[in-house]
Amino acid sequence: MSNLPKFRFSCIRCGSCCTDKNTFVNVTHTDIFRLSKGLKLTLDELLEVISFYIFENKITESDISKMVITPIMTERGLSFPGLKKNPEGICYFYNTNESKCRIYKIRPNFCRTFPFTFEYVDDNQKRVKINITIKGNEYCQGLDQKYPYIDIEKWIHLGKSVLENLVENEKFVQSWSQKLKKTKTKPKAKGYLKEILNL
Ligand code: SF4
Ligand code: SF4
């Protein structure tokens, strides 16, 4: 374990990750499911808090293979699902007056792992590497030499479960797409969310 990297970090709840207008919180099918159950949201209410962010540029298969989260086809084009932002670019669930997350216990994996990101380092997907995200380096005030070293094993454990969830999410999206093809149904954001509510 001595070869594992050491990172000093403590989330000081500065809110930078929740309020940065260029940070988009992607969500997997299970993130959405947890949110819908935790807040008891109907399909229409879910549509109010989940956005389908359309890619501005043309996306190639190679681009898709490098994406953290599997994109979803919607009536407006290829997109990735994420938490909605308010007009100022702040996460919809951030309580600005109290500087805290309104859904902390059921927040998406993206928020649980920030400012870190994980990747498999071997083909049989056993070993996981931890890195700091670009955004984390850019503005996370909790990454500082004055804070203690993180419990690396705990974070790697979390990273593994998040990577597994991303694989499950990919399977879910593929199965939904195949179902649409079979039934000759046009892909719609609402239909995708409905499929999740039926889980
Ligand atoms: S869900 Fe909570 S932790 Fe995640 S960005 Fe929004 S306010 Fe921040
Ligand atoms: S930017 Fe870093 S320290 Fe600030 S709330 Fe996010 S994770 Fe915590």
C-alpha cells in the first residue's frame, strides 16, 4: 500500500463545486432513481430537476468511448443527463442562504467523489487509480497541504463502486436504446426517466 498516492484533502464545504457554472453534475440511472425515491418525485417533477445537456459539437464514436458517462439520445439530440442548474449556473439543489446541499444524503456519485476521479489500471478491472479532477485542481479549497492525508483505501473502495455503477449505467442505457429500436419508438428524455422510475 506504500506505493499508493497521498492526497491531502478535507471538504470544507466552500461550495465551489456546487456553484461553478461550468461544472455539470452528471447522473447515472441509479443516481436518478435514488433522487426520485428520496424526494418522492413524480415523472414530471423529475423532469424539472434533471437536465439533458446537449453536446455543442458533433460527437464521434471515439469521443463517446472516452466519456465518463454514457450519453443518451433524446428528441433534441445526443446528451448527458445531469442535475439542473439555476439561471446563475448554480446547482438546483444548492441552498445559497445556508451554503449547503439540500440533498446531501442522496447526492449523486459525482458529488460524493469530487474532487477525485477514478480509473481502472488493469484489464481485469481489479486495480483502481485515483486522480484529482481538472476542476478540483482549479478551485477546490479542500485540497491543501494544511489538511490531513485522505484515507486512500476508503476512497479507492468508493471509486470501485462508482466505476461499477458507471458500467451498470452503460448497460442500462444500451438496453433502453435496444428496446426503443425493437419497438420503433423515438428516444425521448421523458421516456428515459420513465424507464428509470420503473426499475
Ligand atoms: S447535489 Fe448537492 S453536492 Fe452535488 S452539486 Fe448539487 S448542491 Fe452540490
Ligand atoms: S470545492 Fe472541494 S472543498 Fe469546496 S465543497 Fe467542493 S469538494 Fe468541498
